[in-house]
Amino acid sequence: MRPKNTSFLPIQNREPVSKLIAIQIEKAILTKKFLPGSKIPSELQMCKQFGVSRSSVREAIQSLASQGLLKVIKGKGIFVNEISVESVTDPLHKYLTLKLEREYVLDIVRARQIIEPGVAYYAALNYSDEDQEILAKDLRTLRNCEGGYSEFAKLDTLFHMHLAKASKNSILPVLLEPIHKLNPSIKSFVYANVKDAKEKAIIWHKKIYDAVIKRNPEGARKTMQQHLKIAEKHAELMLKTTQKRGK
């Protein structure tokens, strides 16, 4: 018989127990039965509700904690973690870093060609006064950057991430975050190996900014398309240059 006033159902299928427990806990979190920051039942309470051993419950909790869904605070209990963009995108960034081969440079540029013209379009429609100030500051910082190629590449990437936030589409920054985390290392190679790439980056960022601030969505879209076409040519040139040096 199921105990009254419990959060979870007893486990019927005993193989593998910890995975089945984790599935139920995850479902309870995703259906917002337990909200971010809230405390879930203790290990002992869950043992009784699931009808399993403490080791199985503990293993399930550890699995969900490693995924970033749960947080165990010693002496206080088990809590639903506050999910951030980083906790969602970091695993994908690690996957891309480990799996992609040398040619991924062009794959990334072409993925951006699919997504970012739309980002510029909606940024032009939806940006706020605060977004305008942030983007203008990004441009000034980029133009005045006295650091090396790596620093310049980080500032370049930051402009694009702030543009995604200015679109007011909550999904776009999440989609672009793992892609743009790879960008500084790629762009620093481009700037180091392609003549006038830095100067062109400043020019095209300014053109994108101008189209966005004028609330010209089609102009912003087309300008971003042109910018990323040049970025593709620069990436191809960088690959050819580094390949020749490697021979």
C-alpha cells in the first residue's frame, strides 16, 4: 500500500533501482513539484517512500547532483539547484571541445550564419535603452583594446552575446553560449594570422550596431550576414595559413 502524503511512488522494477529513483525525482523537478531553491525529502524519507535501501537513494541523488539538478548541503538537506545558463551550456561546450576536429572552425562560423542574422533582426526590434548602453560600451572597449589577440577576441564575442540578450528571446543566448565559448580561441588565431581582421571586426560591429540602434531589422540581418561571410573567409584563410606552417 502506498503511504499517505508522500511525494514519490514505491519502486516496483528493481533493476536498476537508483536510475528509477533518479527518473522520479527528475520528473518531480521538471514538472515543478519542487521549485528551484526548495528542499526535497530527506534520504530517509525517500527510502520509505520509494521502498528501497539508503544506498540506492544516495546514488540517485549523487547522479542528479552531478547533472546540476540537486545540491546537497551538509547539515541542512537536499535542495533543487538554481539552474543557470552556465549549468545548462557548460556540458555542451565540453562536448564540442572534446569531439570537434580541426574543421569545426568552419562549422561554427556556418552555424552562426544560420542563427545570428535572426539575432540581429530581433535585437533591432526589441533592444532596450540599457541594451543600447551595453552595446555602445562593448564597441568602445573593442575599439580601444590594447590587449593581445585573446583579449580582443573575448571582447568581440561579448558584443555578440549582448546582442543575443538584446533580442529578448530567452532561448537565443542559451543556444549561442556554448558556441561563443569556443569563439575566443578561434578568433584569436584568426586575428593573429589574417591581416586587417581586427580592423574589419571593428568596422562591421559598428555597422551592425548602427542598424540595430536605428531599429532597422532587415538592415541588421543583412549586415550580420555580410559580417559572418567575411568571418568565414577569414577562417578559411587562417586554416590555410596554419596548414602551410605545419608542413
